[in-house]
Amino acid sequence: MWLLVLILGTITYYVIKRTIAPITNTSIWIIWLIMMTPALIWTVWYEIAEKDKSIPILLIIIPLVVCLILYLWIIGVGRVKLLPKQETEHQVLLHETENSKNGTQIIRPITAAEEKSLRECFSWRIYHLQDVNYRPQTILCHGKLKALPEKAYNSIKSNIEKVFGNRFLILFQEGLKGNHFFALVPNPHFKKEIEKPLKKPLLAFGLLLLTLLTTTMVGTFQIIGTEQELIENNFAIFLEGLPYSLGLISILGVHEFSHYLTTVRYKVAATFPYFIPIPFFLGTFGAFIQIKSPIPHRKALFDIAITGPLGGFLVTLPLLIWGISLSDVVPLPIEENVSLLNTQALDPRFSILFTILVKSVLGSHFIAGKVISLNPLAVAGYVGLIVTALNLIPVGQLDGGHIVHAMFGQKIAIMVGQLTRILMLILAMNRPEFLIWAILLFLMPIFDQPALNDVTELDNTRDFLGLCTLTLLLLILLPVPSFLVNWLQV
């Protein structure tokens, strides 16, 4: 249990540093401690309570509510101050001088002549510009949309680039009240003399080799259960962890390379996939890519987000089926040993899809009162299935959050994310193994970064594919209903 808390704490710190630290002066460690307090309280309770005693509901709700209030208050206290919506040029320049001492990037207000040129970029037949407002890091252009969003964005973006070149990034967004506005944000690559190398193939390859080593170790020691003395006498036994290692790395690698290749297609700057090796647990914390430039539009956002889970799932499915065929059917263990982490006696009925796959492969061998002891290859497929589901959860900056944002817009994505958090917590009440992810979802920022053109909607094909991935998420996470249990005789 404490290992899971350590993993959660590491991920939480990374999320805070990337998303919360830039908007507040409050210490990262204070925010981290507040966010981790519920998990620490619940872990202590599980350590000292009797095994068959469920956690009191008030012990779940009270820490969440109290820490949420403290979290919002502590961020608000240290929040970086923004200027009012409208301000004079003198105020902007004064604020720029003050913030330059603190290292805050403030745009240089455009001159009167430049503002006149900016206004001329908006044709009244496409977008009727009503006013231009200055913010510390943004120029907001409010008006009424008169043409199709994609046509309006492409036309106005082209006009602005003729006047300002690549000085600004041009964002087109929909406000919470349904109004559409343009925002000009300083381009971080404008007049940048020295660029750090984005691609680091030697680092990526080195991390891959280390992850191959650590996952093979885990496959040998923890999953196969080989004794260390046997490995020392016969190193060939160590290689028995390769089916798990190669299977898991293939799933994670295809997932991240699918993301990466899609960023290349849309000319979005991104790093190579980096694996994270650890010598315990699964042998790895997964893999990731870092996107270094804005997403151009919602279609690109959707494609980049969905290709990862789909690519990983297309590798997971055959590996899982193959691994299940090599696995053994064993009696249902006593209640204390029933867990989603017990791969030697795993009950697949926690998942509709997993149950259907096991029944299809093992047939009459898998019946009521039986569970399966997973082959190492099946363990890799099982982890891949869980990773696919967790990535598809429609919250914030997870792949599922990007997908819902691209399909329905940011406003609906926020509502879907809030509802998903609550439903995931309810699911965790029955499956404690999901509690750590339910907590993490509440700690994640609910907002997703908008695309440059965040207004143009998707086509019907992408919408349908997005709904299919959300259906896949439900098939993986939801337990088998009673009518399906009777029909499958499991």
C-alpha cells in the first residue's frame, strides 16, 4: 500500500510542478502535502484497521472536502496577480517593468499604428471585431463570428501573420458564455537565438535499455517467482522474464510512438518517447513524450490523443489473448487474497471485456468459482489493458480528457471531467485498487490546454471513433453484470 502512495506522491509532485506552480507563488511542497493528506490518512487507516472492516464514509469525505478547501485557499493566497481586463498603455508598461524583475514574461503593448493594422485584419464579413483588450500576456480581440469557424480562423490568422510575422501565436477560443474570441499570445520561439536540442535519441535509447533490464528483473523475480540463488547459478533463468518485459515494452512503446508519429504528421514539436525504469513494482512507471509547441486545432488534438490508446490496445489485445491461452485456471482463493494485484489468482469478472476474452479463450475450463493464474505474457497484456483504460479516462490532460475536449469543446469537457471524478470514486468504493487513481483524478487540473483553433468541430467519423473509445473504457472498467454472468456461465 505504501508503494502505491509513493507512486501517487511522485506523480502528484510532477503534476503540481507542470500545471500549478506557474500560477502561484505558494511553495510546491505545501501544495503537495495538502493534496497528499487524504491518501496518507486513508493509508494509515488501512494499515491499522482490521482487514474485513470497510473504511468509514466520513473518513473519505471529510479529508477530501477539508483538503480541497485548503488547496483552493493556499493557491489563491499565492496566485500571480493579473491586470484588469482594460488598462492604459502606461499601466501595462509599469507592470512589465515590475514583473521583469521577477522573471515574468509580459508582452510589449502594440503601438496605435499596430493596433490599427490589427483591427484591419478582421473583415466584418468573417468576424466583426468589437474591441481589443490588453492583458499582461495576451491581447484579446472580442467580436461576433460571421463565418464558419475554420474559415474565419485561417483567414484572420493569415492576415495577422502578414502584419506581425511569427511574433504572436493566434488562438481562437469559445468563452464559457458561448462567445468566440481571438487571443494573441507572445510566441516563445520568436527571436530565440539558441534552441535546446529537442531530440535526444541516445537518452531515449538508454532509458529503453534500462527499462528492458528492470522489467525483465520484475518478470523473473516477482511474477515468475524464481529464487535469487537459482538465477545466480543459472543466468538463463533470468531470461524467463523476457515475455513479460518485451510484451509490456511493446505495448507502452507503440502507445507513445503512436502519439509521437501523429505529432510529426501535424508538425507539432515533441520529444522522442522516454521510458521510466524502476527496479520494483511493474519494472517501469511507463513512458511519455513531451509536446513542446501548441496544438494547431481540435482535429489534431483528437488525433494525437486517440492514436496512443488505440495503438497500445491493438498490441495489447493479441498479446493478452495469447497470454490467456498459456495461463492456468485455479480455484477462487479466500476473500483476503482476492485482489486486482494478485496475478497468481486473478478474478477477471471485474471487467466485462476481460471476462469475455477469458471465456472466449478458455471456454468450459473457466466457470463459476474459478479464477486464472496469469502467464507472464498475460500479465503484460493485463497491465496494457489497465493502462489503456486509465489513459482513456476523460479528465483533464489524460488522453481521454483530450478526446472529449476535441469532440465537445472545453466547457463540456470540464463538466464530463467533474462527473467522471465522482463516478471513479464510487467505483473505488467497491474496488480499493482503483482508489489511488480516483484520488489522483481529484488532484489533476480539470482544464485541458486549448488548441490554437479551439472552435472548429470534428467530423462525424472522428466523433464516432471517440464514442467507441469511451465505450471501450466502460467495457474495461465496469464489472460483469449478473445477466452476463448467467449467460456466460462464469
